[in-house]
Amino acid sequence: MSDDLQKKLSIVRAEIDSVDAQLLELLNRRARCAQQVGQIKAEHGEAGFIYRPEREAQVLRRIQQINPGPLPNESVTWFFREVMSACLSLEEPLGIAFLGPLGSFTGCAAVKHFGHAARLLEQTSIDDVFREVEAGHAHYAVVPIENSTEGAIGRTLDLLLGTQLKICGEVILRIHQNLMTHASSLAEVKTVYSHAQSLAQCHEWLNRMLPGVPRVSVGSNSQAAQMVAADPTAAAIAGEAAAELYELPILVPSIEDEPNNTTRFVVLGRQDSGASGRDKTSLIMSTTNQTGALSTLLAPFSDAGVSMTRLESRPARHTLWEYVFFVDIEGHRDDPAVASALAELGTRAAYLKILGSYPVAVY
């Protein structure tokens, strides 16, 4: 290395060292501010609600708006999520229940939303995820609610009918399904394990590349990887996190049938989220079994100028051949137009439950 090159590099590296020192000071300064927020909340009797979804969404949106580059918004959003996660943990690490084991897509969604400082509490079923928060053993839950390829997650919708928990956030996760195994070729694979949703998302690929090979549905993708780790004749379909955790080589990456395969997760807690400026409201409604009843329920939204982004029917659990409808609309329940529509809907629906208002996911 020439003296001239060494000199130029030394100047830039000295600048990096200086910036790093400033970053460290600023990060600790921010952490002290977060501690002050916690103290103020405690003085006013709100110590139990250290996480405010609407405030976090506002911070991340502002950061994206003022970001001058060259770092992309995705990178700065990840960084600031981790900063906020670390600051929150100074008060109390958030306990997050999710469908495990570690390495599952739901676990990845939990980390994406709450950061690595959160305390992840893996559960063996979606039912257990709900119960963990309902019993007060976890602060929040992260559960899948719909996939762009396979549609709604039925068990999540069924449990939302009966729970007192509120939807207070959402996470959008791009799903890459990978075939992982200790086998050296597809010819050596005798069984494929994965969650039923993942098997369905890779149905056509499996038909082409592994015809006749038995497919076994298990509780989660990460459980499949855990099982396959000790069986060189078996393969699992799961994400990269599971492959790393269980030290499984990825034989074929990205085998999902749809290239834009995406899953939406919701965050459940015991309190409502305030308005962030860009929100959704989710609700469940039912109608009497008569001609035109559904259009009567939908009319208040159009009359108030409220956009509906999702309408999903689900069999009612208490009456044969009757259905409830899961609806997502744009706006917070406290927005005047949304409040007006919900008030009118309440006079028309046979059953109405507001699942929660929450910030639209920040990518």
C-alpha cells in the first residue's frame, strides 16, 4: 500500500471514528430521553404501557421522510427499530408471544416489529399465543392473519371472535420458502415436512420437482427444520432463519410458487393504539339472513367516504350456515368519518365487534 493511499485512508477512517463517537453519545442521549418518558408515564399512572404503536409508527415515517441517503429507507427503518427496542428494554424488555420454535416466519415478524431487545416467548400453537397474552404472561402477541397466496389464516380469525385482546399493529413480511436438508440431492429426499400453509405455497414446485414424495404437515416451519436436522433423508420447507438456527443447508432457495408471496401478521395487546395519522381499523360484523342484508351493512362506509380494504367471510361458530364478516377499513376509529360509519353500522348489524385501530405497517 502506497504512502499516499495510506494517508487518504487514514483521514477517512479518522472521520469514521469521530462519527462513531458522536453516534454513541447521541444514542445514549436518546436512551436517557426514553428513560425520562418512562418516568413521566409512571408519575401519571401509565407505567404499564411503555410501548406506544402510534408513536413508533410516527417516528419511523418521519425518519423515512427526512432520510437523505445513501442508506435506503429499509436500512434506516431497521436501525431505528433496533434503537427503539433497546431504549424500551431499559425500562422492561417486552415479552412477545409467537408461534415457534425459534426460526419461524412468525418469529421473524416479531423481531422485525419489536427488535432484538424484545423477549421472544415461543408457543406451540396459535391458541397458546393468544392465551399467553390473555393471562398476562406476555405483553404482546404476533400472529399470522393472511397470506397473499393462500388467503386467511382460519384459526387466527376464529380466535379473534372470542378474545378481549386488541389489534394494535401489523407486520408485512415477504416470504421466501427454502428447501433445506442434509441430503446432497433431491433424489435422496424421501419426506418433506412443513406447515400446511407453506406446503400449499410450494404445491406446484413440489409436484414438479418431488413428485410422489410424501408431504407431512407439522405445527410450524421451524418445527419442521428442527425435525429434519437429525434425518438426512428428510427435507423441510422454511425460512433462512430456521436454516441458520438448525444448521441445515439450503438445497433449493425460493421455491414458493408465487414470486411476491407475502404474509400479513397482526400484533395483539391489551390496550388500544392511538391515532398515528395513517391507520387501519379491523372489525367483525354479522347480519340477519335476508336478501340485501350485506349491502345494508356496507352502505355506512361508502356513505361516510371510508374505504374498505378487506372483506372476509367465516362460518359463525354458534349457528349452522350463518357467517360473520371480517372487515378492514382505512382510518382510525376516532376519525370523524370512521366514527360516524361505525355508529351507523352499530344500528344495522346483528353483531359488531371492533378488533382495534392501529398504524398501517411501516416497511
